[in-house]
Amino acid sequence: MATRLQSRLAEMIDDTRALVEVESPSSDPEACREAIVVAERLCGQHLPTPARVETHEGCSVLRWGPDTPRVLLLGHLDTVWPCGTLRDIPWSVTVEERGTVLRGPGVFDMKAGAVQAIYALTEVLAHLPTADVGLLLTTDEEIGSARSKALILESCERAEAALVLEPSIDGALKNARKGTSWYQITVHGRAAHAGLDPASGINAMLAMARLALAVGSLADEAAESTVTPTLASAGTTGNTVPDHATLMLDVRAWSLADQQRIDDGVRALITDDSLMQGAHADVEGGINRHAMPESAALSLVSRVDALCPTLGITYPGARAVGGASDGNITAEAGVPTLDGLGAVGAGAHAIDEWVLAEAMPQRAAIVAALVLDLLTA
Ligand SMILES: [Zn+2]
């Protein structure tokens, strides 16, 4: 299996190029749809039945296979890169000491992984033409999957496993992910002339600033949870006591219980008089993706460990990571979930993101073998 995929490496590289050269920032639904259409074409070239381009809550998605398969391959085609990035980071293939390196916006996170998923399916179907396996590629993963979440949950309704083709760090699988929560806090004060009558104002910016400092106390260093103020704005003019301010928080934690504790804490702080001093605040957001516990991946990790020698591949290991993905959603639904099955390389969301081409057939082989193992066990 690994050898046959190996012989298709040049094709895999071409297909990755086709996806990378259609830029698809999450914020641009038209652009994302074009990337989905390219993936549909690739599925048409390689798979015996056509894929479907669908729109769910405004989010373009690609679905192949049954709507609710026993094994769900999951990924996304949106990227963090705005249209035009290709001019700065053009598609390139270079032979370096570490191997053949592919570059281009979104190649690592996760267009190469999407190609690997399609090639893995070709292998699965070659061995088991009736395989109850499906592929779902979404286009709002990088902005929290609010629009595709319901579809992801529906798609894994009867799944025995969700295999997520997100990129891997040093090849390692991702067996646990932190949960994420996002908050947008709006502070309302009272405007006043900063020169004539400052005392009659209530400074929303200062209340927000006290809050931004106070939320740090909700982080638990021992539990490795973090609460990070990420965005702030306030005020109207240079000589007015600001009557409003907004603050965004990014929260990460290894357990849902810790996410819940921090959620309670945020809601308590915004009503704390010593911080607000006459201002009041309301909060949008909350727990976004639940933490993905190691237990969700346990059985799948040991299967990969056992399968690798039969493929002539060294077991890549597994590790827990801070970033969240759609694997958090499937794990939350109680579906055994293994993430980081995608491309080998580095630099997710960074200008130097790259993929090791030679690893693509191997990774596709691992996914195919795991699917077959699950379906024939
Ligand atoms: Zn990703």
C-alpha cells in the first residue's frame, strides 16, 4: 500500500499545487467555494463516485461518501492567509537536505492533508470497495467552525472514529488538544468632555484595562490554562472620556472543568464593582471547543502503533497540543478521535510553512490502513 502510494507522489504534489493555488481565506466564502470545487474535481479524478459541493449555514463544504459514515475523515480547506498572499509566498517545490519541500499559503494547514485524505480513500476502496467511510472538508475551521459545527456533529452521528487530517508536528499524531473559549466583552461608561467636565464621565477604557489585568488571575499555571487578552478598542475622540470599550479574550485549557471554572470567573469579574467603578459590561461568547481528552484517542493511537510495522513505517508517536481543531468537536460528541494525521512539516499559520513531500504517501498509507483496520475489525 505504502509502495503504491509512493509511486503516485508526483501526482500528489500536482494535486496539492492545484489546491494551494486557489487561495481560500476563511473570511471569503466565494474563494473558499472555489477551493472546494477544486477538491471536488480531484475526488472526481481519483474516486469511483462523485463528491458533493454543499453549503451549510453559508459555509461551503465538500462531502464524499455516506453522509453519516462509520469512519469519518475530516479536514478543512480554509486558510489564515488573505487573498494575494500567493504573490509573497508563491507555490514552490525545492529539493533541500531534509527532502522535497512544498511551500505556499495553507500547504501545511491543511491542503496537503486534504490531498492525502483523497489518496487514502483510493487505497481503502482498492481493498474494500464497499467501505463505509466518508470525507468532510469544511471552510470555517480557522475561525472557530461556528457555521459547520452542526454539520460536523451530524456527520459523525454514527461514526466509530473521526480521523482528522490536520498537520502534525514532527510527524507526531495529536492525541489531546486544549479546549478554547472566546469572549468579547463590551464595557459601557459615560462620555464627558475631557477638559471641561471629566469628573462627570465614567471611563470605559479604564474599566476595561482593570478587567484586562484582572482576568490573568483566572489562569491556572499548574493546569496550564491560559487567559489572554487579545484585542481591545475604546473611545471616540481624543478629548472625550470614553463611553465604551471592547476587549477580547482567548482562553485555553486541558479540561472542560477548567474551561467552566474560567467561564464562571469571567462572568463574575465583569460585575465586580472594584473593577467597573460605575461602568457596566456585557459579554458575548463562551466555551467554543471543548478540550479533547487523551482518552478520546487512546484506542486509535494503539491501532496506529500496531499498524505502522506492517506498513514498513516507524510509528510517529503522539502528543498533546495547545491548539484546537474540529477534532475537539467530534471528541465532544463522544466519537473516538485521532488528529494530526495530515502533512508532515512545520510553520502552521506562519510565513515559512512547509510540507515534506516524501512523507505524503506514508501518511496517506497510515490513514488508509487505519480505516481498513477499523472497518474490518
Ligand atoms: Zn488546520
